Amino acid sequence: MELTFKKFTYFYLIFIFTAALSFGQKSTVTRSPQILTLIKKDTLPVETFKDVVKITRTWDLPPILKEISGIDYLDSSHIICIQDEVGSLFIYNITTSSLEKEIPFGPPGDYEAVAVVKDVVYVACADGRLYEITNYNAARPTVKEYGTHLTVKQNIEGLSYDARNKILLVAIKGMENGNQYYKGIYSFDLLTKKMPVRPVIKIDLQDPVFVRTKSQRKMQLAIQPSEIAVHPVTGDIYITDAGHPQILIMNKSGNIKALYALNKKEFYQPEGITFSPSGECYISSEGNKQQPAKLLLVEIK
């Protein structure tokens, strides 16, 4: 009887140990996918980004453009720039790597984006106003100001000309009024000089490319557009996010195609994006205490 009891105890202990080991292994397998979804994009190895967004040329910008907030393509030698605080257009020569011209157009303010439509330049303010600057190369450019329904709460940061539809696309960084599930891209009609209340495109914040969350604030923070540009060949829409360096790519209907994280060491604060007519991509990044603002020519796969 004593031997039988010892055998029973021995086999019982083996059973308990095996069951515990199996349970631990099973728990690890089921939890690992959940852990992976919580890893932030900016904690991934730098090598993750090298084959997606590759820098092919860099320009160090002058101190006046340390807080560069928007860019657009002028011609093969020139990029037009603006910065947050000064009401001026800056013409930067990428051939000579020098600031060629400064063109004042308005008082100090919060200027966030610039778009060129033939010989007219449009500048967007964070508070919802748009400036129209004609004959910008003349001694005295003509400047008009237009109001929109957008406010500092929505915080305009992106502006781009959509040549196919002959409208300006306006992207907001801030909160959408009355809806946590999308962030609007609005249109500004160049004929009527008015902006419809409804967005022309909605960035779906519930799309699987974004981290899932039930928090309204965190959902709105999934993408905070700092600039918008339309690819001249494909018609795809590219949006930079300066707060958490990344690029969102959508087709012309607004369906999300990809979301790429950027290496913050190379793209400290990507505030601007533009394309040449052939599709060359330029990204501008604000400077900091350690480095100047930069203009980057990049390849995006």
C-alpha cells in the first residue's frame, strides 16, 4: 500500500509539472501577437526604413528657415518655402544651395503651408485663413485674404494644388468637429474662392494601418498631418506627420494604401512635402539646437 501511494504521488507530481509547462508555452504563443501590435513604429530598427524611404540628397537650410513649415516645387532649380513666424515667401535655389530671395506678403503669424498654382501662390494659416499672392515676383505683389469655416481647433497645416480637379486640398492637424473616426481633407474652390463645409476626403482613423484604440484623443493622434501633396503621375495623396514622423499614402479616392514610419534621426520634424512634375519627392524638416533645417530629396517605394 505504501509503495502504491508513493507511485501515485510521483505520477501526480509529473502530471502537474507537465500541465503547468504546457500552459506556460500556450500562454506565450497566444500573447505574442498582441505584444507585437503594441510596439511603436519609432522603436523599430533603423534598417526597417532604409528600403522604403531613401534619402538621395540633402541641403542644409539657412537659419531663417530653421522653422520651415511648408514647401512647394517651382522649377528644376527652385523650391518655394515658408516658415512659421514670418509673413514671407522664401525662394531657395537647389542648384546653388543658397537662399535666393525673400518676398514679404503679410504680418507675423502662424503660416503653415504653401501651394503654387501657375503664377499664383497660396499660403495657409493655422487659424483657417488663406492668402492669395499674385505677381509674387513683382516689386509689390497683390495679396488677398480669404476666410474659411476652419479654426485654430482644426489647425490647418497642409495645402496642395490638385491639378486634376483644379482645387486646393487643405489638411488639418487638429480635432475634427463632432467626429472622432476620421480627419478631414477639405477643398478650396479656386473659382468661387470658397470652402465647402464637408471634407472632400476623409482619413479613416479606424483603418487597420493605425493602432487600434477606443480613446477619442488617441484616435485623433493616429495621424496629425503636417503637409499634403498630390503625386503628379499617380494622383496618389501623400501626407507627412511631423509629431510622429511618418508618411501616409492614399489613392485619389481617399483609400489608404500605406503608412510608413520615418527614422527620426534623419527626419527630425518633417513639415513639408512636394513633388516635381516627374514625381521626384522633396521633404523639408525643421531644425533644432543640434542641426539646421533640411531639404531632402527622397525615393519612396
